[in-house]
Amino acid sequence: MKLISKLTRFTAVAFLTLGLASCSDDDDAVDDVVVPETNTIADFVASNDDYSSLEAALEVTGLTATLDGTANYTVFAPDNDAFAAFLSDNGFSDLSEVPTDVLTQVLMNHVQSGIITSGDLTTGYIESMAVGSASEENLSMYIDTSDGVMINGVSNVVTADVEVDNGIIHAVDAVIGLPDITTFAMADPTFDTLVAALTREDSYTFVETLMMTSDPAPFTVFAPTNDAFGALLEELEAESLNDISGDVLASVLSYHVVAGANVRSGDLSDGMVVTMLNEDSITVNVGDTVTLTDSSGRTSTVVATDVQANNGVIHVLDMVLLPAM
């Protein structure tokens, strides 16, 4: 009996010893597990001294977590010099002086959902993830790929296609501010003649007005293309814009603007009568296409819609509207 008792105690001790050894081995195994390093957009920014201002801005606005997750984004990343210029141009001496809500939307204006390589970019409009003061719709961005990649006429891609775990980064040389109506008019060569008309007379205040974010903003602008202005000159038997009197040109330009409303294409309905800035009106016709009938009985076709700016929206016309003269 004593032998059996000793054997039993020995067996118990042996099992206990083995169990402790096994636990020790498991602990060592856990300690030996290597957690893989991440290289998210947020990681890339934090690890590069050239982007310390962007890192600080992301922290202030709470966007670091967004760009440190698993969802894929494309980011146009401005460096420290770009941020310094942005602060100086807007009268700020430090990043802390920029209102957080404004800074948030400025940063979101550099971000697109999904992965967009430089090869995917073509001349035209895309949407950023920013939202402006005129609408809950995302702001547009104008991409010009005629000579590299330029955004909104102000920011150039200087290093493209930096791949990270959750997306892609394109380094840019300027902060992409929130665009107003004039931003797109000046960035998009489709509107070169319109810009020439808006700036022809020193007495014109159209540009200053269309940059405003307070009353009478927001604006809806029906913007004629260069070809539309060319057709108008033929119709009026004029050689150039200079052959049109200042008063007439001012009346024509104000006939393309709606003040106090951000009217998107989905808001247009058949038979709708819209009062323009010059207090004359147009009639909307909705069918297979959207057309506008002006006071002269002429019909213009809307060929592109919903270019969304911070202070309004642009729809593109193939003919110039003429008010009653």
C-alpha cells in the first residue's frame, strides 16, 4: 500500500511539473509572436518629416484614425512648405488659428474614397470627400492631365503613386483649398472665354461676387463653353467680346446666375421658371436632355451638370442665354 501511495504522489508531481513546463513553453511562444508593422497612410505621414504639418492637421481634426484604418483612400498630400504657404495666404500665423471645421473640410478636399492611381486620372471632374457651405454634396475637383497632373489649377502632383497598406498617396506642391465658383471657371479651359467676359471691364464685380460664401451666395451658374460664346459672336455679327457693349455684356452674364440657391440637376423639373440675377427668367425643359429657354425664345442644352463648389454649383451650357433686350 505504501508503494502505491508513493507512486501516486510521484505521478501527480510529474504531471504538475509537465504542466508548468508546458505553460512556460506557451508563454515563450506568445512572446515570440511577431506583430507585423503597418504602413497605413497615417503611418507614412507620421514617419516622414516633410509631412509634420499634415500630421498635426490630421491629429487636430481627428482624421488620423480614418487614415489609419483598413478602408482604402487616395490622398493628395501637401508637404510642410505647402502648408506654410496656405497659412500665409489665408492670414494665419499658425495651424491652431484655422477653425477646426474649416481645416477638416480642407483636409477632406485632399481625399478620395478608393484607390486612384495617376494612370487612372484623366482631365475632367472627380469628387473629393469634402463638403462645402452651399450643399451637403461632396465638392468637385478639376483634374488637368495635359502636362502632368494639376488639381483645381493650383496644386501639382510632384510624386505619384506611393503605395501604402490602405491606399495610395500622391505628393502635391500646394494645399488644395475649398473651391469657389471662380476656381473652376479659371482652372477649366472650357471656360476661358467666360472668364475673359467676366474680367473684361474693371467695373465688373462678377468675380468678387462669385467668390463670396455669404449672402448673396450660394450661386447656381449656367456656364457657357468657349464654343457657345463663339456661336454668340456669330449670331450678333461681332468679331470679339469687345464689340459687345459693357452694359449688354453685363446683362448677359448676370442672366446666367441664380443667387441664393444651390440648384443641382436633380432639383430641376419640367416647366420650372427660374429667376436669374438680372431679374429676368428662364424656363427649364426636362426630357431626354435638360434644356433652357431664354427670354429671346432661344434654347440652350445643359451638357454637363453638378460641378459642386463651396459656394454654389455649375451647370455647363452649349449656348449663351440672351435676356430680353
